[in-house]
Amino acid sequence: MIVACLKGVIPPWPTVATSSAYGSIYPAVQNLLLAARAAGLGAGLITVPLWSKLLARRALGLPWNVTPCAVIPLGWPIGRYGPTTRRPIGEVVSLDSYGNRAFR
């Protein structure tokens, strides 16, 4: 279990500061998820256990100036991963406006 944290208290206001703070940690979490997949590990990003930052800090023994932002359960999957299946990019990307397929 990995808990991604930011040093500092994330203020609820202004919202630009809040989104900026979280925006700095989620790319690192995404890289962790990609590296886990490449290593054959199962991982996922969850935030529900952090509904109360105070209780999460207490349970994890974090100081008040460290903010937990994401929980990443990590482990070996039972069985094997199959090949990834994704829809073609042309089916999911729009150009200039929603629904205007970019690559058709």
C-alpha cells in the first residue's frame, strides 16, 4: 500500500491553489501506475480512504503539515494479465468540438 503525500497543508480556497497542488502529485502517481503495470503488478488509484484528512493523518502517523492525496494498493495479481485492450484513438478523440472525430 502506497500513500502519496504532499508536504504542506493544501488549502481548500482558492480552488486554483488546490488544483495546482493536486496537479503536481497526480502525474507522479500515474507514472507509478504505469511502472507497476510494466513490472506485472496490479495497482489502482483510490482516494475514498482519505475522506477525512485528519483521520488519515492520525492513522498513518503523519505530521499536520503532510497531506495525504492518494492511496495506491499494489500487489501481484492472481493469474496473469492479458493484453491491454483499448479502443482506437480515432474513436475517443474529438477535434475542436465534442463528437467531431479527429482521425476519420
